[in-house]
Amino acid sequence: EAGSEDIDILPNGLAFISSGLKYPGLKSFAPDKPGEIFLMDLKEDNPRAVELRISRGFDLASFNPHGISTYVD
């Protein structure tokens, strides 16, 4: 809704998208909302971003993703 900060696309067409960057001097469309990671399957006919659930115990309130990268083993 407010745009993404970064995206990393795997060879199989799965895209991981970081969103919710808060940075001094940068307008935030949702200043009280924590950051998020979305997954999108670009091989689907109508791809849509789905928010990934982050494990319990993670400090979600301070999650402020800046960039994203993946490692394929």
C-alpha cells in the first residue's frame, strides 16, 4: 500500500519484498506500523504480495527493514 523498500527475486520466481522503512527526513505513510516482509510468486497468472508471518519472540515493534537479500544453498 505504501510501497516497498527493496526486493530480491529467486531463480524460481519467488520475490521477497521488504516494506516499512522509517528514516529521518523520509516521509512515512504508516509511522506507527512496524516493517513487513512480503512474498510474491511472479510465476502466478495474477501475482499478489502476501505478508509473511514473523516468528513470536521477534521484536516486531522495532522492525525497520532496509534492504533484503537471500541465500540459495
